[in-house]
Amino acid sequence: MDRGENQYIKFLFCSLIYGVTISLTAVTLIVERNKGLVERTIVAGVNSSEVLIAIIFSQFLLLIMKVTVLLIFDIYVFKVSTMGTHTPQY
């Protein structure tokens, strides 16, 4: 496998992780809408903004986990070198 194919595989892996994240968010919203979960929680007295915040928070946590796994996989499996610091410099 030459360097060009190796770079393509890295790009493909990152793109798949991004696509899965977007599709899972869409599927979550569609399933909740079809089951009527949003309407039931609003009838139970929960504000629509609270429902939206809960959905965003849960998706954010999933995104953090996926990015962590992606970075660990890239650094230790693909041996992607990192240059610079991982913390902001003020």
C-alpha cells in the first residue's frame, strides 16, 4: 500500500465517523417524532426548549465520545503524528 492509498483510508475513516454522527442525530429526532415522545413530554409539562436542550446535550456527549475514540484510533493505529500543543496558548 503506497502513501496515497494510506492517506485515502485515513480520510475515508474520518468521513465515515462524521457521517455516522450526523445520521444518528437525524435518526434520533425522527424516531422520537414517530413515537410521539416529544409530544408526550410536552403534555407532561416539559417545555419544548428543555426537550431541545436534552437532545442537544445527549448528542454532544455522544460526539465527545466519538471524537475521543477517533483521536485515539488515529494516533495509535494510523500513527498520525501530532504537531504543536493540544491546549490553547494565551
